[in-house]
Amino acid sequence: MSIIDLNNPPPDHQFSLSVKPEETNGERWVRLVKDLGLFFFAMALVAVIMWICVDTLRSPASADEKKWAMSILTSAAGGIIGYLIRK
């Protein structure tokens, strides 16, 4: 193992130092519950918005209302596909 002098770093190199506290099981549990709760709340909200848009498309609404409903459905579907593909 080589020794690096931190007062004189090698050329064209940078170094960084970080200190992170260890996450306890209780903290991990709280973080996971919070993240999953927020994820499922967001998914439910998107589902409700998509349901309203589909209901608008099925109803005898005006052409303008159907146009905004279709654009919202298209953007929601694109967002979900992008989330699943991770691009």
C-alpha cells in the first residue's frame, strides 16, 4: 500500500475527506417508512389525477377539456415510463 502525502498531493489529483455518522437500525427504519409513505402518497395522487383525466375523456366534455386531459395523461405516462427506464 502506498503512502500519499496529503500536504503535497500528486499532480492532477484532488482529494476529499468526509465523515459520516453510522445509521442505526431505528434511523434506517424511520427513513424507509418516510420514503415509502411519500412514494405511495405520490403514486396515489398521480393515480387520482390520471383517473380524473380518463373520466374527462369518457364524459361528453368539450374538445378543449379533452385536449388538456389527453396532454396530462401523455405527460404522466411519459414520466412513469421514464421513471421505470431510469433515463
